[in-house]
Amino acid sequence: MSTSAENIAEKSVLLRNETKGICTLTLNRPRQFNALSELMLDELQSALNDIAEDNCVRVVIIAGAGKAFCGGHDLKEMRAHPDEEYYRFLFNKCSAMMLTMTQIPQPVIARVHGTATAAGCQLVANADLAVASSNATFATSGINLGLFCSTPGVSLSRNVLRKHAMEMLLTGEFISADRAAHLGLVNRVVEPDLLDGQVVSLAQHIAARPETAVRTGKQMFYKQIEKELQQAYAYAADVMARNMMAVDTAEGIDAFIEKREPAWRE
């Protein structure tokens, strides 16, 4: 890459690349450990909104440039605006982006190659799936600065058991990738040189599945998990009945019965 091309790339806080239905969004503020500045949040929000309407995108990967995955919010930017209304605006902006990640129809995979702290750890917890390098580390470290990681705690507490979530939130201590996998924060841990292959393989595996089933399943998962058990079953039964009427569902079942490979139409 030429020097001018490098400068252009670094000015773009979010890089987007698409290959065969897989869209990779790369946080591109390596010198700031990919901190979630206002601009970064706006770019992520815009990209996710666009992807939600793009039927060609089947899976989204969120990655980070440089040594860190994401170091959380941009603390220098925050301290430059010491106003409660500004902070409320900023955290609401971040929360809206995190919600959009769960609301878009495509599954989102976090590719975690390095440190993920505070809102960066939230980004991992908020993704539908996460694959981490064995040298990645995780922390909700705001407590060390006198700031309890309240918004990161929302997604963290929905991924790991309460006592483990509270320990991370109250101590701010870093945990290893293996510990994160044990707690349920990430799905898989691989050696650094295998990370890209594992993430792409997972994305391709999902992208090869019928689109209607994947999109229906993601929406159903997040809606049912917040419902009371009886309501969740009623909602899931309704979704599943409608899913059964899809052309690809009929083809998949027929192929299983006939002991052949399905010919997906989507």
C-alpha cells in the first residue's frame, strides 16, 4: 500500500469489505486502540443501517485494526465535553448502535484479536457470535477510573452468569480468552494465526444456510429471550409455523427424507 493510500485508510475510521455475502467492518483507529468516538459510532450505525437493507449481505464480521480490538469509548473526547447532557447523548448513541446490531437480520460475528475493554467488551458481548485469538483479553475496566460500566453491563449480564458479570464489573480485572470462553462471552478460542480462517469458516457456514431460516431465527431469538416462559413458547411456536411455510424449509425437509443434498433457492 502506498503512503497516500495508507493515509486515506487511516482517515476512514471504519473500513468495509464484502466478499461472497460476508461483510467485514473494521474499526480503524489503531493509534487510539479503536476507541468508539462519536464519528466511529455514527459510521457503525450508518453501515449497519445500510447492511440491514442489503439482501446480498448474509453475515457481518466486526474486526479491529492494529493491536487492540476495541478500547471502549474515547475518553479524551468525553473529557473534552464535561456535560451530563452530552454524556447522556453519547451513551444513548452507543446504545442505539448496539441495539441495531441485534436488530439487523444478518448474524454478527466479533473477530477479537486483541484487547477488548469497557464498551469494546460490550461490543463483543453484544455480537451474536464471537471468535477470539488465544492472546485476546477482556475487561469491563471503567470501575478502575471511577466509572461503573453500566451500559456494557447490559450485554455482559445477558451473556454470562450474574456473579461472573458482577465480578468483571466490580473488579475491572482482565480475563483471558480461555476464561471468556468458559464464561460464555466468546464461542471459540484459536491460535492467532488461525483466527481469520476460523472466523471466515464460521461466517461461510452460516451464509450457506437458507436466508429465511437465519433471519427468522435471529429475530426470534432476541424477542423470545426477554419474554416470560409461556409467552416465549407461544411466540416461538407461531414463528416456527410460519417458517415451515418457506419454500426452502420444504426443500430441506424433503431432501432429508429423500437422503439427498438440498437445493436451496435463496
